[in-house]
Amino acid sequence: MKWECLYYTDGKISNKRTLSKLCLLFDSVRIFYLSPFYYLKPLEERWLKEKNLPFFKKSRCEKDLLTRIHFEAHKRFINDNHELIESGILQPIIVNQKPPDWESFEENEKKLMKDGSGIAFGIWGQSVGIVPIEKIYVDAAWFSLYRWQSISGGLHFAIQTGQSPISDESALSALACETVNRFSDFNPKPTSGEIASNIAFRSMSMFIPNFPSLKPEEILEARDRLNDELQIFRAEMLNISRHINEKTYPHIDSIIADKIEPRLDDIKLKIKSLNGELFRKLTKVFFVGGSVTSLVSYFLNLPLPVQIGVISSFVGKILLDIHENQSKRYEIRNQSLNRGLVFLLDIQKKYR
């Protein structure tokens, strides 16, 4: 199975931690960008004519268009991540035209814009998070409609093309799901691949909450270094997904807490126990037979050849203990029950 996902709640992934996690987990990360350009040109022409009118001069409206700000932000995102795009990991799907009718979305847009009723849609957009609530933009109504089309269209596209939809924005995700359910005549069940993808992503978010925002070159390096562990982790996520049905799928965090967290804790506990065992063995080597001071005095009074022999025996014992510790670690990590979670363990250790 090729691991591919589509991030659908924006045309860019603003959260750099989310971008890092997705690009580490998946073979390809697609973003669905419905360009606002079909709105932008007429909006800018209108705004240029009207922004100096007395009403707008006195109003609290921002002097920039939100649609233009979003458009420029997407271009910066593409430029900042050109390395990931060139490598084929990040794959923008850009729709540079007035969108097709996403199951009657366009028809509803026409109704909303009739007689200025789209203004109410813009205010509604603040409450669901598709328009900034702290500022007033003159194009908020149009931007709300565009974002609604884009988010819902992204989810609709993912479902139709069989890609795993991914989001880290619960409110916008709920909006997209509700819209697609309302306007489309199909209600597909989530595939095991989609379930596995979301469990993998949520597991990283839960167990490594402080996961850093990696640079593109760091992502590429980590993917290469952890490739073997990642493949086994994916297989384990797919195995877990097969035991999840349509009713339990919405409760992903509970599933992770039940099926993954205890096993991960058990591995860490066993490795911690091994560390304690090694420490006790090394302590015995250095401190057996008396205090540190008496041992050092006794050692210095020995003939040189005897000193060398003692040091050699110490080194030999230490190396033997370390080798034994590493062998036991290897056994724990490679037990069939544990192998699928080694990727999480290594990521947690490196990025905690």
C-alpha cells in the first residue's frame, strides 16, 4: 500500500509541525488549493473604486483584501517548501479556475450572494473559523464562500479519488464533513488505509506533543534514516485499522490509548529497567571491595604490569556488560509485539 494523504482544510499547511509530521509519515502529502483568483480580480477592481468613499474612509474595515492576503500566503508557502515539492513528497493540487459545481455548492453560492445575503455568510464565517474574528475585511463575505467551497471541495475530491483525507483543524473538518454529507448523494465508509493514516498521524501528535517544525532537508534526512522502522510502523497501523469499524472510527484517541499507549509504555519500561541493570553492573566493577579512595590508593601502589592487567580486566568487563545490554535492547525492540512501535519510540526519543 502506498501511503498518500490529502490535507483538505486549507490550500497550505500553516502549522509547520503538522507539515513535518505528515511529510515524515507519508510517501506523498497532497494539498488541495482552490485558487481565489476568480474572486480576486473583480474584488480588487471594486475595492479600488470604492475604498476612498466617505463610508469606507470612516469604517473600521481593513485596507487590504483578505482574499489577496490568502493568495499571497499560498505563494509563499509553495516557495518556502520548494525542496519538498521537487522531491515529490509535497504535491499541491491547484485549481486555477472557477470551480466545478461541488455537488451544488456553486448553486448555493448564487443564492447566498443574491441581495447581499452573503454578508450574513461572512459573519457566520467568523464563528466557524474561516474568517479572522479579530479584524473586519470588506471582502469577508466572498472569502467565506471561497473558503467554504475550497475546504468542502478538498474533502469531496479526496473521497472521490480514494485518497486519505487528513486535517488538524477539528472545526473546519466538521464543517467540511457536514457540507459534503448535506450536498452529495454518497456516504462512503472509511477505508482501512484512511483509518490507518489517521491513527498514525494522531499517535505522533499524542505521544510527541512537542514535535518540532523541521526544515525540508531535516525531513528528507529523517525519512531516509528511519525508513525501515517507518515501513513496519505503517504495517502495524494498518493491522490495528482492520479491527476498527465505522462506529468506533470517530473515537481515534480512545483507540490509541487502548491499543498503542500500553504497549509503548511497556517497551519504555523494559528499556529503562535494562538501563538500571547496566548501571548497577558498572557500579560493581568500579566500587567493589571498598571506597573509591581506598581503591585508588591500592591501585596506585600496584606494579605497572599489574595496573595494566587490572585496567584490561575492567575494560573487558565493561565492554561485555555493554554488549549484553545492547543485545537485550535489540531483543526487546524486535519482538513481534513491539516492532511496529519502534518508529514511535525512536521519534519520541529524538524529538521529545
